Amino acid sequence: MIRTKKESFNTLREFEEDDRQRLKKELKQRKQFLISIIESKYGKLTADLQEMYQNSNKQKETEIINQSLIKLRDKQASLGEIVKTSNVEEFVKSFNILNEEIKKLLQNIPDEKQVSFQPGISDIHFGSFGYKSKTTEIKNISSLTSLETVRIIQTNHNEVDMICPNSNDTTWIGGQNDARVQLIQNSSGQSIKEIETNVSNGCVRSDILYLCCLNEKSVLAISLDGTVTTIKEMQPLYPVCIYVTSTDDIRIGAISELDNYDLESKNRRVVITMNDKGEVRKELSQDVNGIKLFVKPYRCIVNELNNELVVLDKTSGGNGRVVCISPNDEIKFRYFGRSSDELAYEFNPLGIDIATNYIIVLDFSNHALDIVNDEGYMIKWVSIEMNEICSLAFDSAGQLWLGNHDKTRAEIFITRLK
């Protein structure tokens, strides 16, 4: 078959358009990959500097490191300008300039305590492209070394990944795989009430339990007498996490595909603010540069002292990060865990709470509590001796409740930081 010049020209145009779309997609993927690598490197650098700051005994040296941390925060803020760049060559050029600025900044740190920071583009390979009756307080944060177990509650759950203390001597507990929530007596652990529902997360405010229900794709409110009210139908979104503020604002972390961590997909990831009638006031999914804020918002909480939203964001099935959003919806910081040199496994946060303006993060894989200040710097970490701890919550007495996984009967450890 002999083609006309017009047919041949049209075929050539189709090939060119296919190549253009393929290249555009590849560039977009590479840019997103670069962003994730940069964030990871910044997280490690911040952790290294913070560790040096903690371990320094010399006043002059401490001042130098502290100033370095402040300057690093300014450099980190400039990343927002870099990621606006749509041209990958300009993106790489801008990042390399920032990289050199950081190296000069690090030269001020004493030689015997230099930290490693090598995020150059040449190193990157493209081929594999609750309830609080009052604010919980932690005293003498610098002297904390361990957890003291006060007592243990045996449950009839396979897992306890939701713990929501009430103001009285009762607590709501639940596990996603058990498809039920239970109201138990704190003193005895005995079940008072049980409600069947596939729960992902919950939060108590004024003795009302607010629940994220996966099967129903809805947000429920349950009173102490067992009355169930539907606050909001969330279809097509799955509500994954929830927090209710002292002013009755409800924050919901939601996602359209539960186990899809691909940022290039059309999977919707959002934190929604609504009132107690289910009326949506705000949705948060991207920063001012159009970059997605979350991969999977797994747990969320609001620091009531400064009104900052703190989201435990799962970036895959086995790791994650903490994202702090300021009241004007800008990223304040991202926390990626301790330095990777210290960790046996990747940082895998599963639980989060706030005490005395500190963020308490449960690292499931490394059996630890990371205590992070409101600037995103780790102040302390405390080892967890119990196995398979997957949830945490402070009660009104300041005791830390820890829930675990178990094939038959999960346990709750009531502890104190000491």
C-alpha cells in the first residue's frame, strides 16, 4: 500500500506526539523522584546536626551548631522555590547551587564533628524510577531514658491500633482487622460495650467517640450509651485518620485508594476540615507550588498550643514521615526519623500524640518513641521493650497507653516516661 504525503506526515506527527508525551511523563517522574531524595537528605542532615547540638558540651560550639540549624531552616525553605521549576535542567542546576551553599554552611562546624551531606545529582540514579482534658505534660525531657510499665490490660482483640481514653475511667479501643470497637473499664479492662464496625482510627472529644469507618466510607460519632450517628458520608474516599479539636473542628485524613503509594497516580490524598455537622470548611492536599503534601495521611493531630496540623504520612507499607502544616497551610517541617546510620530498619511511624508541645512518634520497626520538638528536631528517643507496639495515646493522668498486635489476645501496656 502506497501512502500519500499527507498520510505519511500525519503518521510522523503521531509518532512525535507520542514521544513528546512519553518524555513529558518521564521528566515529571524524575522531578518527583528528585524531590523525595532531597527531602530525605535534608531530613538526615537535620537529624545529624540536631544530634551534634544535643551532645555538645562547649558553649561556643553549641552556639555555632544552633546557628547552623537556623540557617539550614532558611535553606530548606528555598526548596519551595526550586520545585516550582518545570524544566528538569534548571531544576538540577538550582539544586546544585543550593547544595554548594549548604556545604559552605557546614564548613563552620568544628572539624572533629563534621556531618555527612552528599545529595549531589551525580549520586542519584534515575533508572529505578484523643482526648485531652488538659495538655499532657512531660517534665525533665532531657533526663528521660525509659518507659516504666504500670500495668497490663489483656484484651480479646487480635490487635489494638486505636486507643481513645475518655474523661472518666473508660477507654475506647479497636483494631482494623477485628472490625469492632470496644468500651473498656480502665481499672479492670473489662468490656462495657461493643460495636461492630471496620474502624481505621478514632478520637474522643467531650466523651463522644469520632470514628473513621472504612467499609462504610463514613465518619461516625458514638456516645457513651452506644448511640451511633453518621457525621459524614465520605464516598469515594476512605477516611483513614481523624482528630477533633477543642473548638470541635474535625480533621479527616482521607484517600481514594488505600494501598496506592504512587504519587503519579490519580489517587486522591487529602486532609479535610469540617464542623461537627459534617460541613466541609477546607481541603488540604497540595502546597503553594502544587506539590502533593501527603502520600497516605495515616494519623493526624492538632497541636492545640499553636494550631499546627501534624500528619503521620505513610510513604509506603513499611516507612513514612511526619509532616507539620502551619495555620496558614504552609509546610513548617518534615521529620524523617533519626539518622539512618542509627536505625536497624527504615523509619516506620504508626502512632502519634502531643505532650508539652513535643510530638511523640511511635517508630514501629525500630521499637522506639521519637520525641520531636515543634521545630521538627528530635530531642530524645526512648526504646520500647515490648513487642509489636502499633498504637499510643496519653490518658488524662499523663500515662502513655501502648497497644500491640497479637494473633490471639493483644495487650495494652499502661506506662510512664521516666
